Amino acid sequence: MLSVQEKQYAQTFIRDFKSPHARQQPGKDWRTYYKNISDPLIQAHLAQHEWLGAKACWYPVFFNLDIDSPTPKRIAQIEERLDCFGIGSRKHALVTTPSYQERGNFRIYIRVEHNERPVTWRRGYEAMTGAFGDLAEVYPQKRRKDRLPCGRDQHPIDFDGRVHPGLSWGERMAHLFRIEATPLDNFPRQQLLFNPHDNTEPAAPTGDAAGLLIHGLQAPGTRHMAQFQVLNLLWRSNWQPQDAAQHVKRWLRAKHNGFSKEVSAGRWGYLHKEIDRQVGAIWSRSRLPDSPNNITAAVHKADLIRAAKLFPGDAVRQKQFINLIAFARPRHQHHPWLFISRRLWTEEIAGSRTTSGFIAELESKGLLEIKRDYLANEFSRRYKLKLPKTDDAPIQSDNRNATDYYEALRFAFNDDLREISDLTKLDRTTLWRNFRQEKCQEVL
């Protein structure tokens, strides 16, 4: 009989696995068994008495990159690629393999989701292969079995390179569970084919701005168009124009790859002015960037008014209510019930100490309906937030949806401190302090 923690492991890493599995006993080779993975086998794997491998299930929670015989150059390329696709230190984990001591082999675990749900194996595998397939082998696969995690010699690695071999399997599982999900939309739709170190037959840009951003210029006479493609990608990702300009200037210095006559001649004044002109042209478009921020978060002026009336004088509750609306409103346009994970409640909407009280208060006011027929580790409780319909446009700043509470107040009421204070019943000094702090952050 599996314990609660063992069931959690099985539901995460084995899930709907119903096909032959591989098994390795100490001192023996891997062997295939044509039967389902049983509970005793899971316990034996976690106790390191023998080790299991399986093919991909329909909805993998984690994908991993198998890094064999890594070189400093390849590690640097992988780190650059992770950064490019928004997979920061909180969105991946490093784990050793049994051959780590001999050849330095390790795995990078990444959690891929779409609409806050695990993706199908095919979509996740295609996305991961498109992003990293030229640098590492992606698992799990449908045709090849992959060793399950938390087994023999699979120890967490800190980002400073320290290995932690003395942890229990439960602590190693927690190391993976801390990974935050990366949206499927962060990944490219096709594999990157750039080879910046092969200049014998340089390829012209293929339209893949993410590849240009990673590898730089690929051929003579392509600098101007490459700048435009990269800037357009940053515009679509909701960058501020001044930040995008500085980023592309640094990018050009670092990754011109010897393909620009102007760079070779040191005409940096001319180049900087040209980038600034391109930024001005791109960011002056009347339509909005199609970034995830504008798609997945929105607040309207009517929402601010409703929050003020529901929680007069309570800045914490008003802010929490706006955080919830920013998440729920665009999703409720397509789904009557929403899945909101515990992490979203405690880290992005309310806080770990106030979430329960906030939910209870919303429910008591008749603002929130909850379906509690959830299944642990499968899906969250379902929620329905009762929001009034509105035809008004979302509050925006610099073509971005303003979802921060104080930022939304500022732009909705044109910085009129008196009107905002009368509406929210908040102290003017508190409001002024928050507005001033926000403006200082904009300057920085």
C-alpha cells in the first residue's frame, strides 16, 4: 500500500502509464517487462533497491533535457537559450545522473503547461525539441524508456554547482515540485536551425526572431532587417521602448558575428540613431502588442469602482480583489469555471496568510462560487467570480494592460488624488506614497 507521498509521486511521474516498463537491478542491465508498474515496484525504485524506466504518458507533468558529456560552450548555449525563453532559475531544476561523476552528465527538468494544465506529450515534446533539440535530447519519449526521477544517483544540483547527495527521495521530489510552470507559448513553433559558428555558408535570417536574438547576425547585409525582427519580437513581448532600444544595442555589439560593415567601421553613433528610429516606428503603432500580459490579464475602471465599494478603506482587500479580477476576467470570457492553483492564490492574488480569509469573505458576499469536487495532484478547485459585463477597454499604460492596483488607479483617474481618495476611502498620504514609489520605479 502506497503512502500519501508515494501516491503523489506515482500520480505525477507515472500517471496514466499502461505500457511495458524497463527495470534495472543492481549489477545487471536494463530489462523490459510487459506489465504495468505496480506499487511494490514504485517503492523499490524510491528505496533504490532497483530502478524503473517508462515511456511518456499522455500528459507529462515534467519534461527533461538529457545533457551528455557537457562542454562549457554547450552549457553556456543552454543557459542562454533558457534565458531567451523565459525559463529562469525558478522554472527549472538541475539533477545528476548515475554517470555524473564520470562524465558530468545531468538533467534539466522543466514543467510545461498550457492554460495552467499539463500539455499533451506531443505538444510539449515538439515545443521542447524545437527549443533545445540541437543541444540536448528531450525526454520523456514515446518510443524510448526514460529512467524515472528520484532514483539511483539522481541528486539535486544548486545553480552554483553544489550537489546534495544526502537527501531523501521525498526531498528530491520536493526539489522538482518547486519548479514553476513555463507556458507553452514561450517556446518557438519550429526548431531553430542557426549555426553561428559555421561561417563558411552563412544563412540569411529565416524570420525566426528568437533565433536571431540567441545567435546574432547570420549573413552580410542583414543587419537592418535583423534589428527590425528582434525589435518587433520585443514589442510583441510588451517591452518598454527605451529598454528594447538598449537591449538591441547591446545585442548588436555582442552578436554582430562580423557580418556588419557599420559595426566593423565603428559607426556606433549612426547605428544607435537607426535603432532609435526603428523603435519609434514600431512602438508608434496604433494596434496593441499581442503579448501574454495583454491576453491574460485585464482590469477595467468599473472593477476599481466595485472594489472600492465592496471594501471601503481596506487597501489590502481592494488590491487582492483587483489581482483576482485581472486573472479571472479574460478567462471568464471563454470558461464559466476557472482552475486557480494554490500557488496563484498565495503568490499572485493574495498571500499565504490571507488567502483563506479572502476566499471566505468573497464567498460570504456572494461574489465567488466554488466547486470543491477536486482531485489531489490532478486539478484544482474550480471557481466562478461574479463579474459585471463591460464594453469598456482595459486600463492601459504604454500599450500594456495595467494590472497593478495603484498603477490602474493612477491611469483610470488621471492621477487625481482627491477623486481616488474619495472613491477608495484610503488616506491620501498612503496613496501619494504608493504613486510616488511607482513613478520612481518607472524612472529606474
